[in-house]
Amino acid sequence: MLVAKARGRGAAVPDVRANGIDLRYETTGNPDDPGLLLIMGLGAQLVDWPAGFVDELAARGFHVVRFDNRDAGLSTAFDDLPAPDLAAIFGGDPATVPYLLSDMASDAAALIKELGLEPVHVVGASMGGMIAQQLTVDHPDLVASLCSIMSTTGDRAVGRPTPEAAAALMRPPATTRDEIIMGAVAASRVIGSPGYPTAEAELRRRATAKFERSYRPAGGQRQYAAIVASPDRTAALQSVAVPTMVIHGADDPLINVSGGRATAAAIPGAELLVIPGMGHDLPEALWPRAVDAIVANARR
């Protein structure tokens, strides 16, 4: 059931009631084309999927749907929950865990059903890749193909960040608009692609647009708690039977390429594309290569 509408790019930017919460989503392309669902990562919004990348997917024959995960962007926030105790969660105490990746996968499943997309091609980046993996495990009838980008399996022995990337992820929230925007730019510099650097002005434009749309650092902490508390998916991924593509940057400092290799190894028949010079982002120079891989996988 659609409950609200707002202005924005694409055919529509409404809210849909799914899994008991409101999810903000946007569509691009011909509704008669096969559906393709994009799932973004930690603290990210649907606008973190570059518009040009989305347009390329739509031009290749997909009805593209991107949405804000719970606790991000303009979807339902869980600010009534207590702040997660990350130290305790890392130590094995789940008392303050707000929700798990399986709950976020259930959000995506409910969205797919509400929009009548099933079965849909699913592409997830970073935490979105984790959600996409869990979605495919928990709701295999809803997924036509899976593409996991710069993600990992939940096995803490793989996909570990560099100290610099971990520090960028865990930095305390800034308090002023300029500090928030410049902090986001600095973090993008740390985790971005060394072989395909993005211009400073473009990083600032993106950070400003994201801040002005929504800023929810507490939601990002809750999402991170969900990542930490969720179980290793390695064994469960062996049940995945849909065509699967794993894309990972060889130079990803936030989720080491070992996370992508482990994902591909865990899923029967999965294909692995490791891109030299790529970090933890989707630079424009690599859009054609990523789109080609997604399309080829969907056609399998």
C-alpha cells in the first residue's frame, strides 16, 4: 500500500508499507522490463547509487528500483531503540542489538512483494551485498539472480578493513554541517578507488546532497550493530541456486578482497570479477564493466 509521495528523480518516489515499516523507494526505466532491485550499504541512501549507473542499467532493459534501508535516508528510523553497545556486541552479548541483517532482508522481501517484482534481479553493495545474500538465502523464490558487490560473507576472518579504513568508519559523528560534509569527503578519500580517484568537487557535491536529504548517524550505528551481530552466512550461501556474480575491488581498504573471494567460493557456480584499482566505491570509469557483468549474470 502506498502511503505517501514526494518529489524526486525517477518515475516515482513514494513510501511503501513493507514488513511493518515505511520504505522510501524510487524507480527508473520501463515498468514492463524485468525488475532489478538495488540495495545500498551501511548508512547509505538510495541516492548513493549513482544516477548515471542506474540509467545505464535501465538502458540495458531493466526496471530499476532503489530504496532506503530501514534507519537510513527517508525510510523508517528506529530512534526509539537504545543505542547499541558495540563493545558488548563484539564480545557476544546481543542485549542491545536492534535488529539483524535478516530483518533488513525481510524488509527487501516485503518491498519486492508489494511492488509485484518477484522474481527480481538483486544487486547489493557493501552491507547491501550482505542483505542481498541473506535475501537470496531466506527468500529464494523472490530472487532471479544475485550480484554482490564489495561485500563479504560474515566470516570475520575475511574482508577485514585496513586500520585507516576502520578509523574512517568509526570516527565520532561531527556536529556542524561543514564538518559533516568534509568528514564524508575525507572518508570517501580513504576508502575510494586508488586507480580511479573521484574529483574533490564531485565528492563534496555528493556529500552535500546526502546531508541535505537525510543525516542519521545513530541509524548507521544500529545498522553496524546488525552487521556485527548477524551470523556467518558461509554455510547458508551453499544453498543459493540462482546465477550469481561477485564484484570486488582488488584494492578495497574497507572490505578486503578476501571477502569477495570467500563469497564467490561459498556460492555454487558463482562468478568472480576482481577489478584492479577499485576500492570501496563505484567510480564512473567502471560503470560499463560493472553493468556488463550484472547484465551477463542476469541473462544466465
